[in-house]
Amino acid sequence: MSFRNRTVALTSLCLATLAATASGETSQRTYVDDAGVTWQETKTVTQQMVPTTEYQTRQEQVYTPQTSTTYQAYQQNYLTPVTEYRWVSRRRGILNPFIQPYWTHQLEPHTRWENRPTTVQVPVTSTQWVAGTRTVSSPVVTYKAVPQETTHKVALNTPASTTLGTQPATAIASRPTTIGGTQMTGDPPRSPTRWVSPTTPGRYR
């Protein structure tokens, strides 16, 4: 596949993935829970493209070497020794004046080399490639659309009892209160009074 074809295929896959992800189904419902709060629930189901790896098997043709050995016959000449025994006569005592010369006869080996042909078996090795098939398992990545649900809830209104039940801590904390209870008539003043100098001269010196 050329670079241009790969680019076109990748672009088509991305556009298909975005279109499948963007398209979805939306449903809404309104219900009141046990606390009396009214909720609007929106559910959106979108299709997400998830990659999945699968293994596919296929048959492919392979060639395997097979070695065979054969023997070929060749004619070859070689020299081989041949030993023969011959009778040899010798006269003894010729140089000894005290004895009468005599003859002796004995067998002695004689070796000669003869050229003889023979057949030699020479091994010859040959290799042949034999075609066959085998099963191959390879991973293939495919994309499948998987639904994904998203839930969004919004509170439409809150009942009065629930509102008051959630406000007492703030109301009490912000409401002013009098410390010490109700002031009695005979009690001394709780705020300081301004000192006034006496008007009668000569009373305090």
C-alpha cells in the first residue's frame, strides 16, 4: 500500500470514529426522590470505538530443504603387492676345506607390484526444496463500537422543609442573641456611665 493510500485510509477511519462517537441517543426523565427533591435526569448513550485484537489463521506455502545421498561407481586402478614363494638352491661349504660342499634348497618369498582395476563407490549429496503448507496465526486489530452511557442530573426545585432543614446552622449563627438573659430593674447598669463632677462647691476637696 502506498503512502497516499495509507493516508486516505487513516483519514477515513478517523472520520468514521468521530462520527460514531459524536452520534448518540439522549433520554430525559423527571422524578422525585425520597427527600422530595425533583430531579431531571439526562442519559446520553454514545458509541465509542474500542480497538480489539483478534488472531486469524491462514495457510501459506513454504519450502523445506530435503537432503539425499546417492552413491556413484567409478573405475580406479591401484597397485597391489603380490607375494610368491620360490625354491632357491644354494651350494654351501665351498670355502671350507674341512667339509665337502653340498646343495641346499629352500622356499623364499618374492614380492611384486601389480596394477589392478577396482570399482569405487563415491557418495554424492544433493538438496531439493519441497513445497508444503503450514498454518500461521497473526494478530489483526479491529475497531468495534461499544455503547457508553453518561448520566447528568439537575435539581429542579427543593421543598420548603428541605430548605429549612438545611439552613438552621447558618440562621442561628447569624441571628443576634443577648448574653446573660433579661435585664432586671434593680440590676446595676451593664454599660459604663460617664463621671460627672459635683456641682456644689467645697463638697469635695
